Amino acid sequence: MIEAYFIQLEQVLQEFPNSRSLSLTKKIYNFNQGYISGSVVFENNCRLDFIEVKNTDTKPKIKYRYHYMDEQQVMVFRYDNAPHHVEVDTFPHHKHEGGDIKSCVEPNLYDVLMEIAQGQRDKVRI
């Protein structure tokens, strides 16, 4: 059920520390399908914009994008499944990092937030 899936995502976002603001948009297409998009601004002014189009009857997301930017709103990384990098062995799943395109498995929101948290911790240590 898509509403339960959206509730799980909202709980993950609410439990994540260091977020200053959160905005979400949800569209329910039917019992199992929907769209969610959001923007999280962290205390350090970095930002995560994301979208997911999901059918709860299938494991992979229909579409996703997790776009993380630094305090100047310059992309740090982006995960997506847009079908434009056929050279990647995990096609259509890939990660943009700097000027590189990397193979990756389909991430979930929790994993992306943990990667952001780790990057923020590493930045503080420098």
C-alpha cells in the first residue's frame, strides 16, 4: 500500500538529525502507486532534493532521483535511474559524482541520508 510506504519515508526523514527544513509533495495514483518529492535543507545549508515514483507491488522504483548539493547549491552527488548511461553495468541505476558516472545499485532514502551524514562527519573532521 503506497500510503504506508510514504509514512515510512516520512519517518526516516523526521528521524534524521541536522535537518533545518523539510517540504514534501505526495500524489497517490491508486492503492499501490504514487509519487513523492521532497527537499531537505540541513543545518549547514546543504540540501537534498528527491523524487520517487513507486509501485509497492514491485521492488524497484519506477523512477527516482536523489540530488545532494553543498551550501552553494553545487551538486555533490546524484543517484538516478534515468536511462541515459547504457555504458554503466548497473544500467539504468547510476551515480553522478563530480564529473564521473559510477555504477550503483538502486539506493533508498535511508542509505542516501546515511551517506550524507557520513560526508558531513568527514567534513567536520578535516
